[in-house]
Amino acid sequence: MNEFRINQGEGRMSVMLSAQWLGRDLVIHTYNENAHVGAIALGDYDPDSGRASTSVITRLGHKDDVVTQKAA
């Protein structure tokens, strides 16, 4: 199983990413030092029809399904 890991940032702004193949599927994890589940996302692509589908499940009080960029 091939696995890729990268860490970026420091302190509260530290983010880790790991990616690995699981059969024909690519599993990607993004998390911080407190690594907890705030949201789960699933994406699927059907090459025969050219259609894609995504679903996101969030836990109460979490906004992990929204990506924002903090102004400098």
C-alpha cells in the first residue's frame, strides 16, 4: 500500500495530510494535532457516464465542510 504524508504550518495552524491507495480507491485524510472527526466526505466518479457525486456529513457544532482562507 503506497502512502504519502505531508505536514504544513505550526501550532494551531498546523495541518497534516496523508493519502493512500486502498485497492482502486484513494483515501485522503486531513487533520490537525487534535485529529478528530468533524466531517466525513465521499466522492465518486463514474467514467462511463462522466458523472460525479459527492456527499458530506458533518457533526453538530462543526463547520469542517466549509473551506475558508484567512486574510493576511
